[in-house]
Amino acid sequence: MGLDITAYAQLKRAEIPEGVDPWDYADDNNLIHVYNDAEFAAWSRPLTEGYYSVGAVQDGFGAGSYSGYNLWRTSLAKMVHGVRPEKIWDEPEVWKGKPFFEIINFSDCEGTIGTEFCIKLANDFREFAALHPEATLRSSSSDGFDAKYMLFYSAFDFASNGGCVRFH
């Protein structure tokens, strides 16, 4: 089991007819369910919990096992901020708004990052790679950090067009 990432664009709010199973209806009508735990509810802005029709979807990718993803996220936090993610989780008010905060301080298993933070994170990925290409774009990587970095950048950039990135 592991963490999968899928990016969606051009979402429109959809209503599920009364008396219909929402999961079956969503599957049959190309809808996704946007949700987050209460702790991360703001991360889905401007989307709110509910079902959305999908205008475009990008091929998803596996971010690795949960522990593998957490190793990648730890590498990102250390590379950008010089600290482990736990430091950021323990003091979110200090780190809020800083580069990559919304991915470092987010669920490692499921949830939705909405358009507002997709735009911010795409900019974080783009700007950090431009300022520190040696850190993010090495010619080879034994741990796959670089490839995953580019996959996440691509997903957030794609979803910046009225969409979201789903962790599932």
C-alpha cells in the first residue's frame, strides 16, 4: 500500500441526486469527492467538501509507500528549511506561508489540496528549482528525490487551473 497522487483541473461543483449512492453516481459521472480532515480543511480552498465534475485529469503517480513518501518529505523540509517536518508540525504558526508549508504540513495518506495552494506550491517548486538547481535537478539521484520533485511540481502546476491535487 502506498500514497497515490492525482491532479485535476477545471473542476465544477456537482450535485448528487437524492436517493442515489454518491460513490456509484460519482464513478458513473466522472466526479471526484473533495474532502479533508478538519485539521486540513483550509488546504482545499477555494473548494469545499463535496463532489466536482472533472474538466481535465493528469496521469497520476505513486509517491511511494507511506514511509517512502515521508522520507521524501523529510528531505524536502531539510533541504529547504534545514529542519525535519516534525519541527514544522509542532509550530505551524511559525512556518505558515513559507515555501512548501502546505505539503510538508499535510496528511501523508489522503486529502485534497485546492487551487489556492496548488498555485502557491507550483510557484514554490518552480522558484526553488530556479534558485537551487543543484539541489533539485541533479543529473542522477539514487533516492528518486529529483523525479518525485518534478512529478509534484507538474501536478501542482496542472491543478493551478481551477483544480486540485488529491492524495489517496
